[in-house]
Amino acid sequence: MFLYNCSFVIIASNSYTMKKHLLTLCFLCISIAAFSQTTATKNAAPKDTLWKIHGQNTLLISQSSFSNWAAGGANAASINVVLDYDFDYKKGNWSWDNKAILAYGLSDQAGLGWRKNDDRIILNSLLGYKAAQYWLYTFYANFQTQFTNGYSYDASNNRTLVSAPFAPAYLTFGPGFAYKQSDNFRINFSPLASRITFVQNDSLSSIGAFGVTPGSHTLFEFGASLDAYYKFNIAKNISFENSLKLFSNYLAQPQNIYADYSGNIYMKVNKIVTVNFGVELISDPLATTYHEALQVRQIFGAGVTYKF
């Protein structure tokens, strides 16, 4: 069964190239929804199918404007597209859970122009073999990067390149074991995990961005990885989704742990209207652009949801 969200909400960015990527994602969102609806109707999978496929397409839009407003304020608009899909397989003692997230967002504030506020490509895969009722032997893989260049801005609105496609990109993988009570609660721990950081942009590589040796395009780390997911209902029509990723490098300063937490609250008003709130917190000791400061991203808005 497919579950797709098309919602209207918040978000932040810059340039014709960014707008082109966003329009491409919007078109992809509509195309996938139309194709999926047609195939689901004409070629419904048999009940005993080994694959369970579901997901959501989310379109987030926000706008505010002021005219002679005594308290002041700046006109602003934002648009985000998020494609979130799960492809899960199970046969006998074997299971294979896969998740793909593609997200891109722009925000336009008076005097600042369009700037990027979300840019993610995330692929997760967990292959498991049942060891006990809720325990699995596993092999875990995660890949993350972005679609377009990222910039920081000074007080004069001058920009400096701080990231780019495959700069960085992270590939983490390794054997381990997992506790999986259901599709809504699982924890995977890999004590022998490898993590490769790619910095394919020459200018970023030359300054040693994201921990690579200046001039090098890759960084290899070996350590321990933890990946956890938990989703539950706060109330009848309110769900809270949490995910956490941790990595410690045995080879250098294992006490400096990479941490990535995201939490999303989905509130269903009725069959077509939803309210969403999301936050992501990242602590990355190797992200020299931000030094060791906590990175924070927030999303809030209301929208329209279409399910099939």
C-alpha cells in the first residue's frame, strides 16, 4: 500500500540553479504520485507479496507579508519538497529495510533573496537475519549528500562556498546486531563500522574541509555506529517520529562523537489537512565550517495531505 503526503508548510535559499532543482523535485513528486496511483489500481500486488512499499510526498509552502504594520516585519516566502519512501522485504528469517529521502527547500526574505534551507539525499539500508524474537544479525549502510552548493553569508550579503554536491558525502557501513520490535521501533549497533567522507570539490578539499587532509578528497574512519528509529502516537491524530545516528572513530579522538538527531511531529486535522513540526540537530566535530557548534534546522507549517 502506498502512502503519499502532499503538504503545504515552511522553509529557506538562492539562485536559478536552486529553483531549477526544486521545480524538478516538484515534477518528480507529481509524476511518482500519478504513476503509483495508476499501477496500484491496475496491477495491485498479491497479498502474499514479499515487498512492503510505502512513502509520502510532501510539498511545503509558506508566505507572510506586511503593509504599514506598526509592529514591523519582513515579507517572506518559502517552498520545500520532501520525497520519503520505504522499501521493505521479508522472507523467512531474512529482512531488508530500505529508506530513501530526497529533500530540497528555498526561502525568500525581503532584501536577502532566495536562499537554500533544506538540501538532503539520504539512503538507508539494513539487511537482517533473525537471531531471536526481536534480535537480528545485521549489515547496515547509510549514504548522505546534497543536490546543490551551500553558502554562508556575511552582513553585506556576500556569500562563501561551504559545501557542494559530494562535498561532503558520507558513506557508513558495517556488520552488527539490531533490536527490532516493529517497523516503528528499532535500534542497530555496529561495533565494526567504516565511514568514508568524500569532498569532491577542489576548493573545499584544498582547505581540508570536513576533516580531510588538505588536497585530499576522502577521509576514512573506523569505529562504532548506532542508528535508532522510534515512532509513536502522542494522541489519536498526532504522531511523533524520532531518528538518531551516532558515530565514534576508534582511530582518532573517539570521544568526539558525530551525532545527528531529527524529530518530526505530524498532526492530522482531518482527511486532507495536516500540521507538521520538525527539528534536526547535528554535532559534527569534523565540520570545520561550523567548528564544533550545534547545527539546528527547524520546520513548521500546515498543509494538505493526499493518501492512496
